[in-house]
Amino acid sequence: MNREAKKLTKMLTDDSIENGSVDIEEYLSSFAFDVVMENKQPSPFLEQLLKIQHCSNDLTDDDIIDELQNLFHAKNLREEITRYWNDTDLDVSTIDLSRMQYMEMVVQESLRLYPVFPLISRGLKTDLHLETYTIPAGTNVVISPYVIHRCTELYPDPERFDPERFSPDNIAQRHPYAFLPWSAGYRSCMGKKFATLELKIILCHIIRKVIVTTKLQRNDVKMKPQFELFKSFEYATKGFEYSFLKAWFRNNVTIRNGHDWLDRKKLLMPAYHNVVLQNYMPVFNKNSKLLTEVLADQCRLRKFIDIEDYAMRSTLDTSMETMLGIQTNSLLREIPEYVDAMKRAGDCFLKRLFTFWMHNEMLFNLSTTGRDFYKAVKQMQDFSARVMNDRKKFLMTHEKEIYEFKEIAKLRKSFLDYLLTVQRVNPTELTDDDLVDEIQAVLLGGNETVALALTYTIFMLAIYPRIQEKLRQEINQIFGGSDRDVTTEDLNRLNYMEMVILETLRLYPIFPMLSRLLEVDLKLKTCIIPAGTNIMILPYVIHRDPKLFPDPEKFDPDRFLPEAIQERHAYSYLSFSAGYRVCMGKKFAFRELKIALATIFRSLTVSTTMKREDMKVSPQISLKSTSHDRCYSYNEIRNVIGENLEYTNVQDFKNLKYFENVINETLRLYTPVPLIARKVEEDIRLPSNYVLPAGSAVNFNSLALHRNKKYFSKAEEFIPERFDDKEMYSQGFNFVPFSAGPRNCLGQKFAMLEMKVVLSVILLHHRLLLSVHVKELTLETGIVLQSLENFPVRKTARNIRATY
């Protein structure tokens, strides 16, 4: 390795003198191959190891390139190398390498930013028990070191190149599996030591004799997303994942392909024409004003509200009225049963997608997940069929109001009305089943996606008050102090608002993954992807490419100034997909979003106690936040017990581990018996050598003990997960909600079982919301701990039928 490294250094020096600059990748490829061939030995194991290293040679070369292009940021490396070698021609020994601590840090930081293996996959043979849930056996788990290495909780300011992250002190503070460039555990790369040794020797020889500079910037050395996929109709076929939605969507426009999809798209596109959308403006305005009024009322009752719940209700009302012609009034009443069925079907779809054996149709149909999926799908299809038939009857009784097909754009009709008119004119184009299928597509696309986009936008504006104020100034310039309806002309003038929405959806794209199945070869600049390949496109990752969006984690609406957009590739922004399969409802969504935001921020100012890093998202059918509404208890109850408590037993309730943590954490903060009294009948010597004399009366304050930071970190916060560590409170007397020792409460088990049963029944049927902040409650200590105020709890049913 030393001999080849010296040859490489001389070649680099000579050619750089002659040519002024060199392409380092070409030299490194030749070098690594020579090293492998020189070290070939007859040992079968070693020969196999070297073949593996040779096969991964290109990856290692890229790491070296990235390392050299980052070295000019780390002058300490050259100082370290020259400190150990006065004679720059000496070979590098293993002892030398062990002393090169800063080099080790530089290499590790380079591999953090550019891990050799950006994706790692594992198939689970047994259940994997995590802190808050269990991943079942059979699931295919994909780990992304590229994303993990950019997690701000592990690596603050993750795009900054900082070798000091890998100092011994900093490493000790991180999880051992926070750094995964070579995989980890039992399947860690066998060639890791060989590659690292080769890498260090190259660097030692080059840096001793060559000063490396470049005209490139960090942003110029990023992975290049190639977008030819979106340019041709040939590449518009949806990926195999969409086949799992066949029972749900059946044959609607979402999962159709080829000319069948194109024909259906042409049929539906007139329903999204600007003239038709103009007719929905009164509905957008009405529901936006109602949403603003409800938010204002809730703000008077509570300091903090969950914006997503109200956004979801408002967009549901809008979707139902514009798409189906029915009024649900979810903001004022209960959410229709359709929404719960949609969520359940989505959960089952995701479980199937990430559980490889469920990809088999027969096994999925036999599974509990499959049965739940088909039950939810039938519920949604029955709802859609009922709405369609009722609407048909209504239109038949109003025959005079039915215009000819060519006049449909002039009528203020719903999307369903349009489809029924098309069916009336040409029955062969759309059957009743086709109508039901298309209803499924528009309700999913028009409700949840818009609600999440609205939630994320309000959240970002709450975090960045300066941007919120700039947006409010734009709104005030257009509307002044008026509460009039938003018009189409107003929407065209809300330029900064559009930039805010686009930047929000860049950071939190509603669809974090797109899938395409290649029916013909896809020819890229550097390779050919063969027909039959299923391709996954990740807008969440593409939108964080610093080459496309410098300082990608920064929230900066100015990225979407016209001149900034012109400088980027047309397909660098994929929040609504792109090309032939771009979302048909994009204009509908933007109108609804803009009107809602313009109405809300004319009246309200939003703020939050959360920070950007507190926002946790979960890639499901759409990208959802998991930071504001964690229904872990409800989910556990459904998974363990189901929806029917008739056939449950004591063991079922014992299996509600997380639910028990919730109860224990509640009893820690609000101990029913806050004072425990004892009379000392004989002297007791304490660990401090203080003696409690016989006859003393001792009052034990369990409420104060449970909030003692010595025993409970972040003692004032509600953290059920702290009770995952059973030894924390089972071996001592730091958790005593039912007293402890010989006088421990005899009814403890009875009380715990009763609480679990009662709360399970409530949570299975209702969602609970507190109308005041918990800090506003005043507690009174007596024989028992109680609140001086009533607990203003609002409940909403989980399964309520829509009215129309």
C-alpha cells in the first residue's frame, strides 16, 4: 500500500504541475485496483475478503475524493502529519496510523456526510421491541445512514463539516449506533479495516507532499438527482406499491396506467378547470371563516390547541361540500365515520408495505391486518355508494337544473355532480363503480393532504414570527381591515404567501415517497436502469440537497422568488409529484390553502412553545407529524384488546404495558394520597446517622418525592416512557402512589385493573381534549389530592356517521 501510495502521489504532483489541475477520481480508481491485485493471496478466506473489497472499490474511492475535497477546511490534518514525519518518504506503519487521531476524526466526519452505504435493509425474523412499540416479525426494515447522520439531535448543524464531532468526548455522548457508514452489529462490513487502512495511508502520503485545493464548493460535490424519469409518458407507470391499493381504489385514476390512465385523466381534468374552481370560492371562504372563528373561541378557552385536528375538520367539510355536495359540519359536530375508516385502511396499507410476507395476496387476505383493511375499505365504499345514489336521486328530482354537458362549467356544482353529468351524457364512460372509485381518490387527496399542508404552514409561521409578520403585512396591503371574502384576484397578489407554502412543503412534502415501475429502459447520463425496475423517488431527501437548496434545513421562503426558481432544475421540487403524473388537484389545494391562511392571519397571531427540532414526522401514505397528537394508549388498546371488550380477560389488561406507564406517570405527578403518616414505635437510625426516636410521628410527602429531580429527571414533565425501566421504582421506595412496604394498599391491583378497564372503554370510543392547560389547575392537599376546579374535558366520538 505504501509503494502504490507513493506512486500515486508522484503522479498527482507531476500531472498537477503540467496541467494545473487533475481529476482525482481517475487516479484513485487505478490506485485502489492495483492495491487489491498486489495483495492477492492463495488463502481462500483472504481471497474472498479481497474480492469483496475490490467489488466495493468504487465506493471507497468516492470516500477518498470527498475526503480530499474537504481537507482544505481542516489545516490541523497537515500539521498532525508533518509532526510525525520529518522524512516525507518514510513508509506509513500501523503505529503511525494509530497516532493519527485527527485524521481518524476527519475520515469519520467525511463518512458521516457521505456514508458508503446510504441504505441498509434488514428482514425481521422475530418481533423487534422498541421503546414505544413493537415491529412484528416479517417486516422489512430500511435504515438510512444518510438521513440518520443528518439528524440534528445527534449532530447539531449537520451539514457543517466538523471533525471535532468525533473527538472521544463527543463520541461518548452519542448512541453507539448513531454512526453507520459501514453498517453495524453482526452484519458490519468485513472490509472496513482494510478500507480504512488503505484510506489513511493514501492520505498520509498525499498530504505530506501535496497541498490540495479546489475551485468547487461543498454544494458542487453532492449526489446528483437525475430527473429524466418525469419527462416521458413511457415512465409514468406507478410502482408495484400501488397494487396494494387495488382493493381500495379499484380502478380509479390514481392507480391506472398507460392509456387507460390517460383517458380517465382527460375525462376528469375539466372538473379542475379554473372556471369550475371559481365556483368553489364561496365554500372555501365560508369554511375558512368558520375555522378562524373556532380557533379564536378555542384560544379564549385554552392557551394551547392542536391545530391539526381543526385543520383536518375544516378541510373535510370543504372536501365533502365541493367534491360530493354534502355538508358535514365537522368543525361544529363530529367527524364522519369515513375518516376513521380511511385512517385504518391507511395503517393497514403501510403495515403490508413494510411486511414482506404480506406482499403475497393470499397471506395478506388471511391475516388480521388484511381483514381489517377490507373491512375499512368496504365501509368507505358503502359510504361513497350511498352518497352517489342519494345525489342521483336529488338530481333526478331537479331535472330542470340539469344542463347539457357543454354547459357544466357554468354551473355551481360539486365534483360528483360533474361525474354524474358525464355519466348521463355517455353512460359507457363512467359506470357506478367508476364513480365510487373516483370518490375514494378525491376524498383522500382533498382532505388529509390539504389539512397537513395547512398545519405545517401554520406551524412554521408560529416558529418564525418575522416571516409571519411579513406575511401579515402582505395580507394587510391587500385587505386592509376588511373581513370580505378572498377573491381570485386577491390570490394572484398573495405572492409571498405562495412562497411560504412552497417552502413549507419543501421541508415537509406531503408525499415523501414517489414510486414508478419502468416498462422500458431508462437511459440516464451515466447508466441505464433496465425495464422492470421499481424506482423510489424521495422528495424529502431531494428537497434537502444543498446543491439545489443551500443550507437546506433553513426555512427561507425567498428560495421561491422567480429568479431563484429559474436557477434550479424544473424537477428539483416534487411536493405535488411532477411530469405526466403531477397531482391534478394542485390548483384546488393552493386555492383552499391560500384562502384559509389569508382568513386566519387577518384575525389571529399564532405562536408555539415547540421548536423545529421538536417536529417529528412519520412517512405514511402522507407525511404526518407525530409530535402533537400521540394516541399511543388508544393504539395499544386496539392492538391488544381490539374494539370489543366482551372477550377480554385479566391477562389482556396486564399486556397493556404502555397504558400502565401512562397511569403510573399520572399517579406520580398527581398522587391520590399525597401524605403518608407513620408512628415510630422504636428508634430508627437513618443513613445520615440521625436517629428518629420512638414515639415520633412521621409525615411522608409522596407528592414531593415524586417530583424530586434526584429520582425523576425532568420531574415536572409527563413522560410515561420513564416507567419502561421497572428497576427504577421496584427496588426502592421512590415511587409510592399506593404507599409501600407491609402497609402497602391491599386494593392496588384492583384499582389498577379498574382504571385500565374504565379508561379502555372510554378511549376506544372517544378522544379526550382538555379545555384548559394542566398548569392552570389548582391542587388541594387533604386526605386525598384533589383539584379545586372541575376538569373541563371535551370528548369527541371516534366513529360517527356523516349527515347530509
